[in-house]
Amino acid sequence: YEDVKGATSRELPGKVPEDVIEDRWNRFMEVAQRISAARLQKKIGTTQTVIVDAIADGKLVCRTQGDAPEVDGNAYAPAKRGIRVGDMIQLEITDADDYDLYGLVIETK
């Protein structure tokens, strides 16, 4: 739907109207959100290896293996002394929402 600079598709006739693009995007995101929430609910009670991307406001901001920064959801846990950005740790997942996981540190390194 996006006119990418330099793409030959920009010159094609029959552009999809903006209101149709927005409607399709919203419908897609509703389905994607339900799928994500269902998949993350299945991770509650599991142990996940995560990498610590940041420590902010007393919380570890992490991501699981296979998750990309700034694209996929995060895993959050209360900060624990001795854990630093870049560490790989184990989280016991205790909760999840539509896009993120929440857990407790069970092992450091």
C-alpha cells in the first residue's frame, strides 16, 4: 500500500484509496492482535531464555530468542541486582498481554 521511493509500482494505475487501505490495515491488526495474544498466553508457566535490552524504572526490558528489537513484543521482569544489559537470563513467564510477556528472573547467566 505504500508508495516506496524508486519503486516502479508507484506508476501503476488503480491505486487503492486511503480509506480502504486504513480499513484493511485495521482489520488485519485486529486478527494479528488476537493471534499474538493467544500465542503468548500459551507461554505462561514456561521458562524462556531472554536477552536484556534495557533496564528502566526498576524493570528489565528483554526479548525472547527470535524476537527482533523495535518490531516484536518485549518480556518484562523486575530488575535484579547484578543483571546487566546484554545478559542472557531465564524468565519464568507469569503473565502475558496482546504483545508482551511478564515474568520473574529464575536464573542469571
